[in-house]
Amino acid sequence: MNRLLIPALVAASLFTAVSCSSDSASSNANNTVTTSAGPDSTAGHAGGHTYACPMHPEVTSTKPGEKCPKCGMALVHNDQVSNGKSYQMKFEPQPMQLVADQPATLTYTPQEVGHEAAPVPLAVVHEKKIHLIVVRKDLSAFYHEHPEFTADGNYKVPFTFAKGGDYVLFQDYTPAGAGHQLGRQVVSVQGPKYTPVKFSKDQLQWQQDGYQATLAFDKELKVGQLLGMKITLSKNGQPVTDLDNYLGALGHVVVISEDTENYLHVHPNEQADKGPVIGFNTNFEKPGLYRVFLQFNHGGQIHTGDFTINVKA
């Protein structure tokens, strides 16, 4: 299990953002939760073949081989993006009442709405079928987990919450033959509570364990425009030029709005080198404060950094 706690006030790096709007469903951990998670949007045929982004189905083209301007992913035939079905993610924690510092099992079952008993095969995206993102409600801590498929037809992952309080759980997944989905639940954990952190100012640099990362954008941070992002990595003052892939890419970034209602998954553009600069594209649909969480692989270890940005209207 890959558990990564990100201390507050860490800054840093350059990424490609894939934007997904999260569900508004939430619950107390005392209850079984079924979270609706329909496709981000549906792209239709406009005569002949059309191609769309797997992560942004609203981005379409009639030409093969093009890439999404939002995230850099290759556009695929539209039939692979939307099959007209709706999905939801059933969530069952064990124990039902989550308690800080006590091991728990988080169980997820993807379901087709209206045919809940039918199995829903999931596609492998970035080497995993489900990317589970767990954050404290104040966005001061971040964990990236990968529930594994079981003989019961569901996906399970062990997890221990370090502190009591409210947490938000996002499930990033893609049913086979369908578009990208996002599940979301809010859970309350009993026990000594974490002290909430209030973020306000931009923090574009991060450093830890000898590493330093700097995040930069090619334009002013405003909604409704394509933004080029880059992150520059160094260690002990020297550029990092030998990054290893993590889940099939040089780096991964998750961006979450202050109210945890907006979620963006960021992946880097294709590039020939291995650092020190990683390039990305992204855009923002809503203004406000966002926390950005970076993960990269270097020296055989996964490192996680975080920073804060403010996006203008």
C-alpha cells in the first residue's frame, strides 16, 4: 500500500491537469455510501468518426492522432469515451465507524445505475484500476491508495486514519468502454482530531529531504484559459535529471479546491528527457483557492510535495 502523508505548506512542480468535477454526495462513516459518478460529459457524433479525450469528453475532433489541449492525452474514438450508461461507486468501510489509529478496510464496488447487480469491469488507467485519493477536509494531508480487486467482485484497500475529524475520499476510475468517472464521499473519523490549517497565500515552492520544487505558469492564473505549467526539481542544489516513471508517467498532480468540490487530476506532457523540468497543461473552470499535490519517483522512492495557488475570476 502506498500511503503518502503530505505535510502542510509544501510547494512545487510542473504538471498536466486533467479536470474532473466531483460529486456532491457525502456521508458519515456510520453509513454505507452510494456515490453517484456519471461521466464528466458526453461527446456526440457529428457525422463521420469523432475523437474525444478520455478524461475530458467535451474535447472532440474529427481528426485522428490529435491530443487534448487540457491534459495532453491522445484523443480516442468517441465510442470508447461514452457508452450512454451511468455509474456509481458503492462504499462500505469496515468497521462502519472509523476510528483514528485503528486499521480499517475501505471497500468499493463500481455499479451501473439501474443494473446494480451486474459486474462493472474497470479499465487500467496509469497502471491501476482505481486511484483512491484521501485528503483531510482542510487539505493539509494527502494520501494516494490503490484498492485491489477481490474474489468478491469488489475492490479493497487497508487504511489507517492518523487523526480524527472529517476526510474526503475521491475514487478516480474508468469503466471498460466508458468515460472517466469520479466518486466522492465525506467520512467522519472518531478520535483525537487534527488541528485544521487555513491556507490563503500562494505557495509555489516546496522543499523536503533535500529536494526543492518550483511551480510556474505561463500566464496569469485565471479561469477559462489554457495554462502551461512547469515544475523544476532539484536535490541538494543540483538539477534532478534522472526521474523515474511513477504509474507510467514522470509525475502526477492532483489539484483540489478549498471546498473540496472541484477535483483535477494532472499528468505531464510527453517529453524526451527525465527532468529537471516537467511540463503540463491545465485550465480552471472556477476561481478560488486550490491545493496542489505532486508525486514523483526518484532514487527508488515516491516523493510527495504540496503547494497553494489562487485562481482569479
